[in-house]
Amino acid sequence: MSRYYGNYPQYLGAQKCCDLRSQGPQGPPGPTGPSAIGQIGPAGKVGDTGPTGPTGRSCKGDTGPAGPGIKFGGASGNESTTNGVWYDLSSNIFYYASAKSFIIEHPIQQEKYLVHACLEGPEAGVYYRGTGEILDNNSTIIELPYYVGALAKDFTVQITPIYNGKINVLNSSEVINNKFTVYGENCKFYWQVTGKRAGIITEPLKTDVEVKGEGPYLYI
């Protein structure tokens, strides 16, 4: 016991000396650890295709005159069996149909179109025709389609009596409120009404207009 206690002060002195020593310099940083970011996932599914928009309407001008060297062809040598006009670049043949159809906006009902075929002339004209009969030795009324007055103007009326054994003289009123009256003795007759839908410049100077289109589709 006396030996243990005899060395204790010496031990305390050594411990104190260690505590008083200064700390050494800081060591270099350790290596960076591995990254914690995971792998890139697969690409997502491509979205569905949106709805297709409505098809637009193409507009074609009046057919221009044939140039030199262009041949005309079609069914039976002079007409085709389908509606339309087209030009075959491989054969240099200009094909055409016997009727040129076109679509115009309905003058009253916006949800409808009017489909007409063209008459060639110095105006954009419309026509209506039919048959009628006078039964009272006085007159009869011919009614035109309800939209005629909103579509055209400057109407003319032609009346042709159908022979029934005697000469019949018929007269007609003007077109008023989409109808007209035929006067005369009893008989049947043909009638035709022509109206002007729009006017056109029939003989423009080449220096005053610009011709558009190409091939057979030329217009002003």
C-alpha cells in the first residue's frame, strides 16, 4: 500500500504534463465517398395524337383559253365522263368536262350550300325553267324557289306556248316576290327565267389586270 501511494504523485505529474502538450496540425481530408444518385429511369410514354383539323375548301378561278399546241381530249374525243378540268403534263393534253360545277354560299340558310353549274356569258347569271298551264282563260301564277330574290336581280321571263290546235298569245308580269303571272287563254306553256347574280368585266386591258393561276386554271 505504501508503495502505491508513494508512486501516485509521480503519476499525477506525468498525466498533467500530457494534458499540457499542444495539439498537432490537422490532417488532410479523406477521400470523397461514392455518389448517392441513382440511375436514370426509362423514358415516359408518348402522348396520344390530337384530332385532325377540318379540310379547307380550295377555290379555282375561271378556265383560261387554251394556248398554242395544247390538245383537247376526253370521252369520244371531245368530252370527258367526269366533272372537272385538268391538264396532263405527260401528254400535254387539256381535259375538260361537259359541265363546270361550282359551290356558292346559300343566300338565306347559312348551314347549306347551293351547287350550280355554269352558263358561259358576259355575266354571272342564274336561270330557272319549267312548264305551266292556264285553266281559267285568264292567268296562272308561277312560283320560283324562295331564295331567288336574295340571290339574283334583273330577271327576264320568256314564255313559249305549247300548240293545242290554235295560236295562243301569252303575256307575263315581272318577277315580284319570287313569282310571276302568265296571262292568256287556256293552254300549256314553257317558261324560263334568267337573272343576274353578279357582273364581270368582260374585256379588260391586259395592262389593267393581273392573271393568276397556272396551266388551264387562269383567272383574274
